Amino acid sequence: MTNSTANSSGVGPFETRFQTGAAAVAALSALVALVFFWTGYQNVELVGTEMTLLSGSAGGMFAALVATVALVMALYMEPGFDH
């Protein structure tokens, strides 16, 4: 490791409001993904429509994608103009 990377003063994860908000969105979206997967598996009616295994999987995968992107943003985004 070079001297410049060993002594860099980068911002760690979850130190800014943006990173904390992105982590909250990731957690909430992960819970929504679990709800979609579970209701699709159980064939339960959710918000007026019956969830099948296919529609539950599609909604769950989309919510899991949003959760993954938000978590990556929370971990790796650099601070903006405020720093």
C-alpha cells in the first residue's frame, strides 16, 4: 500500500446524512422485498390483488435490486459539495 492511500482521510460509511438515509432506504426496501417474496409464496391478497409466485418474485427482485443499490450508495458514495 502506498503512503498516499494509507493516510487518506476518506469519509467512512454512515457518517453523512445521505449515507444514513441511503442505509435506511436499503433496510426498508429489503423488508419490502421479503414481504413480496412471502406473499407471493403464500398466494396472499396484497393491496387488492392476489399475489402469485411469479408476481411476488418479480416484485421481490425489484425491491432487492433497489436495496442493493441503496446499500452500495450508503457504503461507497463520496460526500458532495458540503465537505
